[in-house]
Amino acid sequence: QVQLVESGGGLVQSGGSLRLSCAATGRTFSGSDMGWFRQAPGKEREFVAAIRWNGFGPYYADSVKGRFTISRDNAKNTLYLQMNSLRPEDTAVYYCARRVRGSYFSTLESDFGSWGQGTQVTVSS
């Protein structure tokens, strides 16, 4: 099973930018739909962005449209999330995952697995 490791989180000022990376091991990355999710303190984990195995899409939560960009480099087995115009409400632990179930693509958390350990993003006001 593929293993995922997130990195790139940190502390930034409101309006700043970060780029998160998700490094994958295993032979199934290039054929897997991938997604980013986040969990803020006291909140449920929520969908942020997703991209199909071949780059089709991408898909974004309304709260990040126009600010975040998801991309992937299958040759490097790496998933990215470029985060611009960050806001304090973006503060959360960010996780990457691959879609492991479901007959058709969806952005449902329940269809994803192989969760990484997460990387903390903190946006100060």
C-alpha cells in the first residue's frame, strides 16, 4: 500500500503563501486519484482539493477556490498544494490521501485512505 508523507507547513502571516508537498512511496501513486484534506481545532476533517490520476479536474472546496492550486508530478510521485492569500481560518493540519474505494471518483473523505501524518499550517492575523 502506498505511504504518504506531507511537508511544507509552517507559520505565515495573513495574505502570505505556502506550498505543501506530499511524497508518496509505492507503485500505485500514478494511477491513484489524490486529495488534500484539513482539520482545524475543534472541527471535523474537511475536503480541500482533489485531482484525478491523470490530472483531470481539479476540484476545490468553495472556501479555497481562487486561492489554492492542487497539482501532481507523477514522475516524482509527489502531490502539491500551492496556498496563496492565506487567511487565519486556513489554520489547520493538512493531510494528503489517495482514493482507495468507490466505483466512481468523488471528494468524499470516506472514499480516501492511506492518510499521511499531516503538516501544520498556522496563519497569523
